[in-house]
Amino acid sequence: MAAAAAASTSMAATAVFASPFPLSSTTKAAPARCSALPYLPSRLSAIAFPSSLKIAEPKRSSLLQVKASSSEESGAVDTSELLTDLKEKWDALDNKSTVIVYGGGAIVAVWLSSIVVSAINSVPLLPKIMELVGLGYSGWFVYRYLLFKSSRKELAEDIEQLKKKIAGTE
């Protein structure tokens, strides 16, 4: 099961370039072909223009073909090791009910915020205003904390202080 999961998670795309010119008659072996990308339909319609107007359509050739392959060597994740680590950490917890309540609360908070964002997004002018507010705040943050060396040091100190508060070492 772990080998199947590793094989499915390590899919890689390989690009194969094919010549747009036909093979000569002296060539015996045909190249291996993969499924080609489909052609896009033309945006211009011949019906919309009078018959006296001729529109030359560009010649499209299939140069890029994609083939999926898997390799066992690329960063395979051992699922049994991952599950044993999670089980050890879960067994080491003292108050499991608190973790379950916080996890459930986080899921409910994400769900509620999704509902609020979709409601705000449905109001016609409000998304653009919120985008401008976010852009303005981002500009202020860059000016206040990232533009000058002294303010970057101040931001780093504030982050370290917040880490200490969260970890409970302060």
C-alpha cells in the first residue's frame, strides 16, 4: 500500500517535442507518439464576415506532447512511519478533549469565514472596495515594517516577543 501511495504521489510530467515536419519516406521507424494537446477552436467565425473578406487562419502544429510517468526514487513518503509518529504524539497528549474542541472550533471558524466571504463577494461593489483596503494595508505594512532596516529589526523583535508569549516562555 505504501508503494502504491508513493507511486501515485510521485507522478511527473515529461514534455516530448515532435517535429512539425512530416517524416521523409526513407525513415523506417515511426516515432513513439503520446496524446497531443487538442487544437483550440478559432475565435473568428467565417459567418460573421462577408464572403469577399478572406481571413487567413494561422497554421497550428502540435509541437508539445505530454507524457506522465512515475519514479520510485523521488521523495517517497512512508505512510506507516507517518502514522506511527502521529499515534505517538496523540498518546503523549494529556488533554485530548481540548485538542478535539480546538480542532472542531477551527473547522467551524473556517466554514463560517467562507460563508461571510462568499456573502461579501456577492455584493456588487464591496469586493473591489475590500481589494483596495487590502492593497492599502499591504502598502502601509511594507512602508512601516519592511522598507527601512531599523523597522525590519523592530518587526523581527515583535515577532520574537509574540513567539515567546505563545510558547509561554515569557
